[in-house]
Amino acid sequence: MDFTRRHALTSAAALAATPLLPVLPVKAAAPVAGKQNAGFYRYKVGDAEVSVVSDGSLTVPLPDGLITNAKKDEVAAALEKAFRPRDTMTFYFGPLVVNTGGKLIVIDTGNGPATFASSKGAAGQFASNLAAAGIDAKAVDMVVISHFHGDHVNGLLTADGQPAFPNAEVLVPSVEWKYWMDDGEMSRAPAGRMEGLFKNNRRVFEAGLKKKVTPYEWGKDVVPGLRAVETIGHTPGHTSYVLSSGPDTVFIQSDVTNNPEPFARNPDWQASFDQDGPQAVKTRRKVYDMLAADRMRVQGFHYPFPGLANIEKDGTGYRWVPAPWNPSI
């Protein structure tokens, strides 16, 4: 098809010159839906089936101080360059369900029911999308947690404070568990966000979950085929994973970057929610250099849905290349 800008302008001019047709009443065949389909997407890693089950997203005014080592105008310009609005930031959330054939494993749990209520359903969708995907929370064998921020752990509980996955063992990074459950660390936490995180983690894990918690170590398989990888900086025990089945692999990152626009393109930017910004930058570059060199697929918790992509080097930063939608599994 030979379509040029000249053709488009010619067509537009012809349309403008066409006499207006009489306005006739139009009756819609059906009311508009007003909402999206349930958000889940499946793909294979060898024999394992991965379901990305969306927890929704939150769009907020571009916060002051979002990037601690860049000006707000620089961040706005980077968003505009990526064809995003200058004045807002969208945060996406994508927990996973991995079916190995022998085990049903959830990786991170989303924002939870309180956020679903406060955001009027924009985020906190994991439970409803899980049900829509035909996955029974009671059938989940294990919940694997990457780190202890609310958008990853709050979905461990139902609205009435009960375990959302009543028959599941909860696997947590040992370093992360030790840090957030340490009374001394909690007493030294600055007022505000950090103090709130400590209180929230105590609330979540003291609600009938402590007996279900099993700490795991880096460099070992959390379950067969799912290896825990140390990716610290975002939190002291922040963890990513390599899911392997046969020769097939995918790197599962939680917050190595947040939304890749602008964090992958500007990997030296330090986000205000990275507990150790300089370390987070080192980790980000190390991981993304590896992903680019090995051409390994990456599943990004905070990538736009469904979050499966490849990474390539692009100047001083990186470009994320979303995987094409596959209509079959």
C-alpha cells in the first residue's frame, strides 16, 4: 500500500469540500461498555504456563521529587518524548501466576482491596482478575514475595483481614524479612513513608500469616525452576527471579525499574521510592546489560500490561521492546 502524507492531506481537503450531510438521529445498537475486559494474559516458558494477572494502574499528577537527581521539567520532557502526558505519571501493576504442572505459584499480590476501594477500581484488581482468569485462590500452593512494599504484599489479605490464599505457603526473601521485622530498624525509621511501611508490613504479616511464612535465600531455587536473584537497592532485600523450563527462560523483575518510561531510558535516575538510590542504579545497569547481552525476555511488574518485553541498549540507556501479543499459548 503506497500511502503518503500528500495522500492524507489530499483526502482531508476533499472531505472538507464535501457538502455536509443532513444530521440524522442515531440509535446505538447497545450501550457503551464503559470498562475493559478482565486483565489477564498467558504465555509459555518451556512447560510452565505464566499468567500475567493485572492489578490495574494508577495515574497521578507528576509528583514533585519523583526523581531525586533530576528536575521535574526533565522528567516531564522524557515522558513527552515517549508520547506520554507531561503532567501525569502512570504506575502499572502486574502480579504473576506460574503453573508448573505440579504447583500453582503466585508471584507478588498487588495493592489489595483497600486500594481497590479508594481508587474506585482502578487498582487492586488482582483478586477479581484472578477469578476471571479461572484461577481459584484456594488452589494456590505458594505465594512468592519479591519485597515488602504495599503494592506487592497488600493483596495477601482479603478486605476482612483474612489470608487471601488460605492454603498457600508464603515465601519471602530472608534479608527482606529480617529488615522489616526488626524492632530496632522500625524504631529508627523516619516519620512518614518509611514509618508507614514498617507498620503496614507488621499489619499484613501478623494477620494469621506468620506461621505460613518461609524465608528463602538468593542464588537458590525458591521452587524448582524459579531461581531467586539478588537485586538490592529498591529495598534491602529486593529480589528478582529467573524462571526456567528446558532451554527457555524469562527474567521476572519487580522494581529493578518502575515504568520503563522514563526509568529504562534514563537508568541513572534515582526514584524517591528506591531506598538506596545509588545501589538501585548499579543494580539496574547490571541487570539490563545482562538482559540486553543475553537477549533474555523480561517480565516487568510495573511495565504496561502485559509487561513482557526484551531490552536493548540505546545510547546511555535502554529501550524496551514489548513482545507481540500472541493469540495462542
